[in-house]
Amino acid sequence: MNAYYLILYGTALLILYAYRTVHLVTAPWNTRPKFITRISFLLVAFFVYVSTSYLAVNRDTYRENDFLMDYAIIGAITLSVTLLSICVFQLIADLVLFIRKMRFRALASKRPGLELQRRSFLNKFALGIGGVMLGSFLWGMTKGKYGWRIMNNFLSFDTLPKSFDGMRIVQISDLHLGSFKDNFEPLREAVQMINDLDPDYIFFTGDLINEDPAEGEAWIEIIRALKAKKQKFAILGNHDYGWGDVTEEDMDRISLGVIELNERMGFKVLANSHEILEHNGEKIGLVGVENWGFSEQKWFPMRGNYKRAIEGMEDVPFKILLSHDPTHWDHHILEKENVDLTLAGHTHGGQMGIRIPGIMELSAGKLFYKHYAGLYTQGKQHLYVNRGMGFLIFPGRVGMPPEITLHVLNRSEGQA
């Protein structure tokens, strides 16, 4: 039995087990509302289950229908997460009930007439959690995916030249313009938010498109409106070479098309190359590599080459690296190269997550990436992983809002 059928049968079992929660919670209700609630739950759950399963099996037939493909993904993920949330807490409720029954039997033998009183709090809590998850996903697929958040990252370096003290960098990543369809207004709003930050530089860390440069044509003027006091730079992400079964020739053609798009949008593309940034006679190095991703070498090109990128670079006291995939930092930069700050993207932060600082941090991205979102520091080297502005596959953001990052670089106090 393959994984697909395991998921299919597993989801059906989740529906039935989640129904147990509905059945228990509605038990004290009057007959009519009880019947309507129970039947409504089963009808909705099985309709979404059957329809999304059918679309998944026949995806080649409906691949060109964006509405049905979005529905299949939204429906399947939302149903599964909602049911799983209910079932986890229902399982806890059943375990608690089992333990209470064991204790009750021991006490009943000594105290005849003792009755076990059912407690429905955990059942109601399980259903409430399911409702919260459902509401979160519905919000994330409508408002959440355009709920831009500005993240401020203030860093100090003793190697930063004095002339660059206070440098303001806006980092954006993973636009995935093909996912926005023709919804232009949210991105116009984001562009204005970025411009209001008054950055010296704007760095775009890859994934302009999903799979074809044609996706970016309608967005050229909108992205071109991004303003930096000095310059805008970009690198290529894994999707900027295509997606799926593409040949090396296809990758060359697509990546060249994406480079041209970036240039028409006002960005200078660094593809295994570097740029010397100069201010008041002092210099820092900006290095940009093509895609390199340890976890995805079977599906995406591994063309990133830091050594090649710095060929001919003069000796500079401070280096910033733009590299789309954070695993590049782990395998080729950390404690191996003299890079002060690496800026990456790629993970989208998992697009779904829960973060309570100092208490809990859960994310789909954390399952696959050691460094999946935010700032990481080891010794004097820093990595910042931008959560991305766009979305892919799942058309939404749940607890992981799209990010615009403002990096402010300062020279450490006490430096001459």
C-alpha cells in the first residue's frame, strides 16, 4: 500500500474519530439541533474529503483550473489539520477517561453505589481547538497571506567600516509572483511600506517566480517602484531555474529570463559574483551566489559557488553574502569563510507556525530546516532567514506572516 492510500484511509478514520467528539459534546442537546449539528459535520467533512481526493487523483485533468487546484490544496490541508487537532485532544480525553474508569473500578469494589460522572470539558476543548484551527486557516488564506510584517534586525560589528555605521538594508525574499495571479494591490501596499523605510540598499534573496519568467511580466512596474537611496541587488532562488521536470537547457533559459526580469525591475543580479560597496573612501564586499541547497539537490540546481563569486575581490574588512537557501551557510560558510552576515530566504518560515517567544516555537519549516526563520548567530558570524513575501502550494499564511526585513548595521562601540 503506497503513501497516498495511507493518507486517504487515515483521513477517513480521522473524520470518524473527530465525529466522536461532536457526538459526545452534543449528547445533552435537544433532538433537532443535535441531529442538525451531527449531520452537518459529517456532510461537510466527507464532501471536502471526497472532492479533494477526487481532484488529487485527477489533477492532470484539472491542472489548468486554478480555482479547483487551490480548492484541492486548501480543502485537504485545512480538513486534515482541523481533524488532527480535534483527534489529538480527543485522544487525551479518552485516555483520561480510561484512567478514571480504572480508578473507579478499584474504588467501586470498596464503596458500593459509587457512580462515575462523565466530564465533557476535554471533549469541548478538543472541539474548540478544532474550531480555532479552522478559523486560523480560513483567515490565513484570505487576510493572512497579505498581512505584511516589518521585522527589525539591529546588528553590531567590530569589522564594519565607520562610514557604513547605521546602514539600512531592506531584505525581501520569495516573491513567487506566479502565486499572486492578478491581485496587484497587496503588493503595491508592500512596495510603499518598503519605500517608507527609506533604505540605503534593497536586497532580494531569490525566487521571483514559480516556474516561468512570463509570470513576472505584469509586475515589472510595481516592483520597479521599489526605491533605495543607493542600489538594489538580487540573486536567484531555486524556482528561478524552473520547477518540476526541467532539463539543464530549460534551467539556463529560465534563469536568464529571470535575470532579465530582475534587471527590468531595477535590480542588479549577482550570480556567483560580487560588488564592492563604497562610501567616503571605505569599502565592504557584497557577494551573491546562485542557488545551492543541501536538502534539495535532487530537484533543484546546485550552482552556487562562493569561491567563484569572490574571485578578483579585493581585501575588504566586511562581507555580506546573499544566498537563497540557508543550508548553504551550514555547509559552506559557517567557520569556513570570512563572511560577517549571510542573508537567505527559501523556507517561507513553513508558511504555518506558532511562536510564543521563550515558551513555544512550532513551524512546518522547522521540521526540515535547522535555520528556518529569523536571526542565528555563531561566533561572529550571523545568518538571517527571511520568511518571504509570497506563498507556494498552500495559498496562505497561518501564524507565519509575510515578511519585510529592515536590517540596521552598526559599528560596535569602542571601535576607532
